[in-house]
Amino acid sequence: MKEYFYKSEYKWLYLTKFFFAFANSFTDIFGTVMLYKNGMPLYEILFIYGLRFGIMGLCSPLFLKIASQYGISTCTILSNLLRIAGVYMIQNGAQNNLLLFIFVMSLPGALANPIEDAVSSRYVENEHRGRYNSMRNIARICGQALASIVVTWGVVTNNQTLLLFIISIFFLLDYLCTAVVDYKPQIKNQHIFKETIKYVFKHIDSYELAYSLRTNHIIERLFVPLYLYLVLQDFVAFGTVMAISLIFQIITVVLVGKLTDKNTQKTNDFVSVIKMLITSVFLFAKNKLFISFNKMLSDNFEKVYETTVQTSLQNKIKLSKEDNSILSTVGQMSLCFTELFVFLGLSVISYFVDMNVFYVIFVLSIFSTLGINLLIRK
């Protein structure tokens, strides 16, 4: 057990994950559902998310610029304030000011997404990385499970103001814990924006391609909740399935952390096959209960899969001669730029086929799982 808490920084990083996961669940898990529930068509949601990730990728060097001068916790507080504004806009009709909403949703990721890999590369020993990532995912699961209950209650009882207040408190706690492990990345190059953009297009290697392929997994994660809601047509049933699904994930995530540290490649092969099989079921399942059960399995192995892939990519960052913070940012930019084009393509497809676009999402996810596995092997 000592490997999970080898350094004092580990526990603070676990806490940041718990508080952030709770606070961000309204957008991360319920975001697409709430937008659709408030009257926004599916193709428009896909279009907005595409622009969101495109802007996020373009602005990702902001993390390096601000963090190198003021510390990573400054990026966290700025990001969290914007996320709170995003929650408020979702609650009160984001379609009333779409342009502002897109920027409010985009900038937080640009400011904070690289932090995860950057702090891991700084504080976590390679021989503990699998277990560290599994514990971070357990913290996220606990936060999301608790948030699923609270958000469902807040939406059903129409306590939107109280819900916004609770979410804001958890975003504040996330910032306070991040401040404990705060540091300023040492960036020698002063032309950060120019150099990171150049790096993205000049050094296209397996690391960047793996990040880009994760696009389809993120799209699946963001939009399968909406798929489930459209199948169930009941918000309480949807919230219940999400909460139960998250709780069951803790068991497998604990196991995979230990296995990943012992043999990263074999573990990745195993969970990749299972993930492809589970995603394939969505292509054929029609029964509501069966789809709900498969959603639970999908969530379970999505966290397991993410633990193994994240460990592999973080090890690559740690061992690279390049600056860890720059590589973390470049990885996020590669991901975001790919998401821009894939989301826009899905938006066009959805305009003509509506809900059938989910089948395209599932097929793309299967191909990405296979592609990432091959790249990690390489």
C-alpha cells in the first residue's frame, strides 16, 4: 500500500482529482444531456464541442505561459472560475449566447488539461505510476459517483442555485489542494506559442498519434451518456445507472494499477481487447436494460483502459529528453486539433442521420483502441 502514498504529494494529487471530478461532473457527464434536455439538437451539440476543442488546442500554450510565471495553481483557479461560468450557462440556456458559451467551455481545458501529465511527470516515480494512476482514477470515480447523485437530485428538484453553489465549493477545494503542490515549470524558450505549434506539426511521432487517436474515446465518453438518456427517456433512471456504474469501477481499477506496473504491454493488450468487445455491443444492443448494463461495463473498462494508456504515455514523457511540460501541452494540442475535425465531421453526419451518428462514434472508438495499442507496442 505504501507505493500509493510514496510521497506526500501523492495524497494531495488524489484529493485534487476527487474534488475536480465532483465539480466537473455536471459538464463532463451531464453536459451533453443537459444541453439536449434544454432543447439543443444533437448536430449542434457536436458542432459546439468541435469548436470548443479546436479553440482549446490553439490556446493550450497558455498553460505554459501562465504556469511558468505564476505557477500551475494559477492556471487551476482561472480554469475553475470559467468552468463555474460554464455550469451557470448550461443551467440557464447556453444557446442564448453560443459564441460566449464556446469560449467559456474552451479556455478551461487549455489552461488546465496539461496539468495532469505535467505534475505526474514531476512527482511520480515510474515504478509507482500504474498504481498512482489507478488511485487517481478511484478518486475520480468516487467524486463522479457522489456528483451523479447530487446532480440528479438538483435537476429533479430544480435546486439549480444550490447545485451551482456546491459545485463552486468543490472547484475551490480543487484549487486549494493544487496550491499545496504548486510549482513553476522552467521554460527556457520565450516564444512558447510559436514553438509549441511548430512542435505539433514538425515532430509527428507515435506519442502524438496516440494522443490524437484518444479523440474517439473522449467523444464516446462524452456522448454515450446522452445515448443512454435517449434510450431510457428518464432522467432519474439515467442518474441511477450512472451512479451504480461508477461505484463498480473501483474494483477493477485497483487491480489494473498493480498489473500495469508489473507488465504494461500485456495489461494494455488485455484491456484493449475487452474495450473493443464492449464498445461493439453498442452497435447491436436494442434492449434498454442490456444497453444500461453494457454502459456500466463500458464505464468500468474505460477507466481501466485509461489507466494503462495514461501510464504508458506518462512514462514516455518522463523518459523523454524534451521538457515534460512542453510534451504534456503538445499531447493535449494534438488531441484537441484532431477532435475539432472529427467533431465537425460527426456534426455534418448527424444533421442527416440524427441518432444513427452514435454508430459512427462507436466504430471510430473501436478503431482508435486498436490503433493506440499498436502505437504503444511500437
